Amino acid sequence: MSDLPKAYEPQAVEAKWYAAWIEGKCFEADPASEKPAYSIVIPPPNVTGILHLGHVLNNTIQDILARRARQEGKEVLWLPGTDHAGIATQAKVERELREKEKLTRRDLGRDEFLKRVWDFKEKHGSIIISQLKRLGCSCDWSRERFTMDPAYTKWVSHVFVELFKEGLIYRGKRIVNWCPVSLTALSDEEVIMKPQRSKLYFMKYELTDAPGEFLEISTTRPETLMGDVAVAVNPKDPRFAKYVGRTVYRPFPHAAIPVIADEHVDIEFGTGALKITPAHDKADFEIGIRHNLEIIDVLTPDAHINCPEVADLHGLDRFVARKKAAAKLEEMGLLIKVEEYDNNVGFSERADVPIEPRISMQWFLKYPCVKEAADAVANGDIAFRPERWAKTYAHWMENLQDWCISRQLWWGHQIPVWYRKEKLDALKNAESLDMADLQSGDIHVGTEAPSDDANWVRDEDVMDTWFSSWLWPFATMADVGEETPTLKKFYPTTDLVTGPDIIFFWVARMIMAGFRFEGELPFKNVFFTSLIRDKQGRKLSKSLGNSPDPIELMDRYGSDGLRFGLMRIAPLGSDMRYDEEQIEGGRNFANKLYNACRFRQMGGFVELSDSDSEEDEDLVGMASCFHIDILAKLDELAADLTRIYADYRFGEIAQRLYEFLWSEFCDKFLEAVKGDMRETATPEARATTLAVIDTVLSRYLQLLHPYMPHLTEELSLNMGYIYEGEFLMQAELPEEPVLAGLSAEDISTEQSKAAAIYETAGRLRNLKTEYNVATRRDVKFVVKGAAEWLDEQKQVLAQLVGAGEIALDSAYEAPKGTPVSLTPVGEIYLPLEGLVDVEAEKVRLTREIAKLEQEKTRSEAKLGNESFIARAPAEVVVQEKARLAEWDTKLAQLREMLQGLG
């Protein structure tokens, strides 16, 4: 042993041990190992991101799984890396350009702009990795990957080419979700629907063949009126049958447009007549295709009006134009009314602005291996935890839409398609592009540029960031076409830990990619983390100011304190409520364990024997019921954790670890054996107790290690449980329980004795409190009808109760009024002679009873008042009933005590 300082300073300890683990290569996986494999890939955080509490929760769980797997004798690969985060990273660099240099990316040109992005990545890209290390993450940093690494980029291009050749990737003009801030298309999964209070505008269009007769329509978007090419009604709606086939005037720019019939129109919405703007609404686009309507785009990419024919709207922002268009209709006498309207509006996930449905030429993917991916979860080959997410997954898989994989960005994996220069305009304006066009020789699709690349122009678009990350489990382990030892040993991976918000973005797509490119599933278990909310139930966010900085928390409470405090409140399958007091509780728990170890060090040195030695058998032979009880509870804890880990109930594991140390070990066991640590104790009793404490602590530190890795390493070394140059994290868990050689009956017998003493001690402490002698250490208790074995444990009972003497007297005749408690070890009396003034105590109790009777009377009056019952909130009535029940209970206790005094 080496003496522990008086106070635990986590920052220095954590930095020391993390450096030691790195130097000792403790995290590096060996593909040649004969140990069974355990692998997990990190959900790659944005390369320019910083740690938030969601990262802490997710990565702590992954670290717990990885460290536990090492303890179970497995060869562990936890593969780390970062994502290039196309939209987010480009937006940051563009913002910096605007603010510092008043430039746009187009002012710089593509090559110079990308150089700036790489510089930005090099400057900021290591921040989140260093923060993960600060948290204690035991990733194999020698294998760190980045989604824009050259080898990884080759994988992305290879997958595009393969899927294009299969006919699963095509280019076409479609309505897409468009972000007017990021100026790129978005997939459906990148659009967040938000409830909004909108306006529904009712207007009228004049019939061209009947001046003065109007067709009433309704819309939420009058600013797109210039793109109207028809008015549609439902053919089953009798109100509009006479209008179908006729034409009406579009107000501005003035033009005649047809009235058509289409079953898509909702008879119940608005007036039942719908203006059709194919360029700015997905449903309208589909109606336009069915009826061969013209497509008129009246918005610029940044959502400003593009209609020179209407000069007073041209160039206006879309929302400004909405008000202006409504006012213009009112001036023309065509606006009937405006109503408030609740609807859901799609917002860009990254830019947090309403998206625009926009007609655009984009690249699309028809998903591969859909059936295999759906079946893998449905039949349990991939287990979702909690299971309810499997239904969400199945619903999405049944309703797949082709994935828009192109983005109008410069930062990302550029589409590996080249066009002949002389055919560029024709190819760019083509309605579609697929495998058939490859035969013409006018396009080239490949991982490398054409050999005569001077005659070719590459597609400017890049691929959706998720198109690279869906390859993450296998593309991080091997280059294209290789079967590396790493891939062979560690793929498929064992676990995936992620948030349910990316079940479609990432999880489902990885499963499909795994089947298509590796022929099997990419992982066996998916654990979905909880959403973290504040005490008021709100999501954590910077804008609300309720999202704490994990680095500041680690500075205050240590990374182990943060990890443990957070894990104790991590439920399975529901949102968690964050409160900093819980993180403070994690630090307090660390201090409790630290002080328990310091207490042990005060006892001096005792040599720990091997678990199968004769000395160990002698130890059990000399052990008291308290020793057997704590060792049995240690064995029970180890067995329970094995079972709970299998169910991924991380919060329950933390709670079990907490309760064992705080309640069973410190509050009960250490208090019971304090006498063995005194100078008056026999050497045998002292040695036995110290050996039991060491056995418990050494094994407990192992069990706690995945949750609090730094502290457990520090204590194990200083307690002499590991030696210089060894690492607790590499020690395998013992296979045999501590009490493997003791029969279950013997263990149960000894535990029953210990439980009886602990329960009795609690009852006697309550008895002292009731009679105002809680602080007196000279009280005497008399046990009548004592259990046979109590004589040998009465000193321990006296110590736990804080009593001067526990006397065993079967013939004891208690004076009238002597307080008594029925306990598991017998009938125990508390003689009050010399302890309290009985008459004064009677007066005190009488006053207490009178006071409580007044409270009870007031409460009964309230509850008997019909007006109070009728008007008061339900929770107030429930609270008042609880108060009355409490008064009744207390009064019964006080009257019993008064009667006991005679």
C-alpha cells in the first residue's frame, strides 16, 4: 500500500491514468488475438463539433461496454473517428468568410474554398477527440478514421459506381426539400416538422367565359401565385363539376389557366378548390405530371421571388412577398378572408429555417437489400433495445422513398460522374440520367477521372454526408476490395450505441449497406440512448441556456463523477431529466469510496491470500456473520451485474453499485466491524476483518471500473491490489464467487443473523430518538428472550445502536412504562431510570398530542367542507388527506409512548 492523500483530486488522477493507458497501449486491439472478439464503432461526431451532454451519455455507455468486455476476457476494438459533416462544416467556414473577409465561397473558387475548409478542419477537428479522451474513452486511437480520408473517400466513390451500374442510382428532375440558407437539397430525414400557427388565405379567380363569376380557392402560400398553372378540384365534389374543363384568370401575371379534376384534392380542406403550383409543392408536382402541366419556378435558390413580370414582388424575400401578395389581392378585390390555421411546417435540421419544396435536378438512390435489412430486425438477428424502436424501424422500411443523395455543396465527396465538355449543356438539362446513358460514351462514372480528363467536366455536386457514414462499420476496417485481419476478426461488430433520432439517417442505412457490400449484418445489438431533458421537461439546447458544458462539469466534479452521476439517471427506453445535483452526487460517491479506502489503510497491512489457498479457508472459518454477509452480497452483486449487463440496463447497474458501497459496505458493514480495528481487538479478529475488507474492495473496484475507470485504477494501485506497471482495466473478472466453498445453507444462516442485528439496531436507534436520548451513549438495553447466538454479537449491536450496554436477561421484569421494541433478536427494553425526567417527558408528550389534535381538527374541518372539496384543485385535496393520515399516525405513536410512561 501507499498512503492516499487526505482529499481526492480527480483532475490530476484522471490525466495521469489516461496518459498511462495510452503509453501502455491498453486500448489497441490485436486482430491476431485468440480471445473472442468484441467490437463497436463510434457514431462519428462532427469533426468541428464540441462535446455536449448527449455525447457524454452515448460515449460513456460505449466505454462501459468496451471496458466490461475486456474484463470478460475479450479482444476489444472500439473504433473511433469523425464525420466531415458537409452542411454544418461548410456553413461555419462560409460564415467565417463573410464576417472576417466579406467574401463568399464563389469569390474564392472551389479549390481555394476547400483549402480553407481543410485548414478549418485541422484547426478545430481535434477538439472533440481531445474532449472524448478527457471523458476517459478507451477507443483504439491508432485506428482513428475520418470520412474524408483518401481511403475512405475511395470507398464512397466505389459504392456510388457499383450502385449506379446496378441501376439503383439515377439522376432526375424532382421536387426536393431545399434549404434556402445552406442552398442545397435535403433528404426527408433532414427535415424537422414543427407545428406552426399559419394563415389560410381565401381568394377568388374569375372565370374567363363568365365575367363577374368567380371560383373561390384557398392557399397558405399566396407568394407562389405567379407559378400557378391550374386550379384543381376533386372529380367527386359536386360543387365544382360545372367548372372542370373551363379556365380562370390568374391574377398576376394575368393569364388564363385551366380548371382540372384530380382525386388528390382534399374535398374538406379550405374551399375544396386548390391552386396548382408544380414547382413549389410535391403534391402539385405530381398532379402536374399527371396532367402534363407547365412548371414555372418563381423562387430563387435563396427563397426570393423571381418574377420580373410582377415588379413589385420581384426580388422580395418569400415571407415579405407573402404579405405583399395578400395585400395586392385585397387591392384587386380578390381576397375574400384570412383565417388562422394550425399546420406542420418542415424546417431544415441544420439551418432551422422553413424548407422550400423546389424542382431540381438531383441524384437519387433506390435502396439495396431492403428485404434483408427488414428481416434482420424482424427476426431478431439484430436486437433493438428498447424493443419498441423495432416497430418504428419496420414502419419506415415499409414506406421507403428514394433517397436524394446529392447536395449542392463543395465540402464533401464529389459525385464521381464526368460529362464530355461538348455535351455538358445537353446532359445537364436532360430530364433524367441513368445506366443507359453510360453506353453513349458521353458520361463517365468511375472512382478515377477519365484518362483524357481534359475533355471532361466533373459533376459539381457532392454526396449527402450520410452516404459516407452508412459505410462506417466496414469501410473503417478495410480498404476497397481488401479483407484485412481487422475486418475478419471484428466484423460484424457487436454493439451500436446511438440516438433514436438517427434510426433512419444512419442505423437503417448501415444495415442495408452491410448486407449489400459485406453480405451480412453490420452489428448484432443496437442500444438507443435516452433523450436528455431539463427538470422542466425541455430538451437541452444552447438557445434555452439549459445545456451545461461537460468540460466545466468535469472541471468541477471530475470525469468519473460526471459519468457515474449521469449513468445513475439513465433509464432504459424513456427520456431522462438532468439535474446538476446528480452529477454532484457522482463526485460525492467518488469521495465516499475514496474515504472508505483511506479508512482501510488506517488498519495497516495484511497479506491477501490466493482464493483457493488454505489460508482463505481459514479466513472463512474465522469470519463473523457480518463478514459472511458482506462477502455474500458481493457475490450477489457480481452475479446481478452479469445479468443486468445482458439486458443493457445501465442505470440499474449504477444504482446497484451505489447501494452496495454506500448502504451495505459503509453504512452497515464498516460500522459493524469498527471494533475489530481498535487496539483492544484480538490480532485474529483484526486480520480477518482487514482481509475481508480487502477482498471486498479489490473485487468491488473491478466491478465499478467500467463506470469510474480513473478512480478505480488509482485506488487499486494505492491499495496494493495491483502493482506498478499493471492495469486494473486489463484484469479479468474472477470466475469463482468469494464464498464458492461455503454451502448455501451456511451462508443463509449467517446472513440471517447479520440482517437481524442490522434491523434491530435500526429499531433501537428509533427508540432512543423517540425518548429524546438519541445522543446518549450510556443507555442500557435489556433483551428478553434473546436468540441463542446474540451473546457473541451483543457488542456489535451496542456499537451500532450507540449504547453503553446490551444486557441479556430472560428473567427481566420491566417497570411499568418502560419503552420496549419487538425485534428479530428478542423483546428489548429501554430502562429510562437516570436517562429522562419521566414527569417532564409526560408533560412534553401531552403538549405534543394537544398540538397535533388541533392540526387534525383543522384538517377534518377542511375535508368536511363541501365547498373546499368542490373548488380546491384535486392535488390539494389529496395532499390534505395525506396530512390527516399523517396526524392520525403520529397521534397514535405519541399516545402509545405516553401510556408507556405510566
